[in-house]
Amino acid sequence: MITLLPFDKTGYNQLIAWVTTEEMLMQFAGPGFHFPLTAEQIKQSLLYKQRIAYKILHVADQKIIGHAEIVYQDGSSALLSSIFIGDLAYREKGLAQPLMNKLLNIAFGNPAIEEVSLNVFDWNVPAIKSYKKAGFQVNEGKTLTRHVKDKTWIALNMILNRKTYEDLQKRI
């Protein structure tokens, strides 16, 4: 259905084309970027060697449809970030679970990783449901506040530990 390919400068223009508003940039990448997204901003973010970026390939169509990253934060934790189905034709097509499975298989494929986390805005109910289905739980009390234009957005932190992940994998 989908596979992950290494993200490199050949993907910059496509990613930039998908991010058409300030709100979309905040949802996709957080406050580390400013609108409009540029190749230089992407290049600078990828200099951080603990950040592994991927292009999401829809296998049947042989088309790049999105972007995702895993950031290895310390010796035992990783953060899933910048998860984005940029091609609108592929949204709401059941790709969230296969994508989460691929990202989690990579992250937990590193035997040192004991916990994977992510941040999601509280109004993004479909994403929250998808992350919960993958085993993530809301990390109560750990939120981030972001200001976008005249709005305040609250990002929830969600976590998944290795034991829960392995238990879920046994059921598949």
C-alpha cells in the first residue's frame, strides 16, 4: 500500500507545494518553520543528524504522497514528527495505520528505543483516533500551546512504550 523512502533534496519542491498556508505549516511542522516554507528551511532542519526524514510512496500508483520524520531524542526515546499526507487525493483513504506501523517498526527496530512519542493538535480528532488505534495514549498534563494568526492551538503529547507496542504486534 505504502512504503517509506529516504527524503532528500529531490523532495523539497513537492513538500513546499503541499504547504499552502501558515496554518498547514504549523500543523505539519510546528513553530520551527515560518511561512512560506522554503528549501533553505528544510535543508537546515535536516542538518540535525538525529532527524530521519522520509517520503511516503503510494506503491500501487508509484507516487510520492506525503512526508514523515523520526527524531531520535536520546538513547531511549524517539519522536514521530512532520507526519503529513500532502496529496489531498490520498487523505482519508485508510493510509494512517499502515503509515504508523511503518514508522513504529523503524523506531522500535532500534533495540535501544523504549518509548515513542508524538504531538498532535487537540482539534485533529481523526489523527488522535488513529494514534490511539496504533497504541498511543495521551500523556496527560503534557501539552504545548501554539499561536497561529488569531488562534491558540493546544498540542497533546501522546506516548507509546515498547511493551505496549510489542503486545499489539503479537495480536496482528
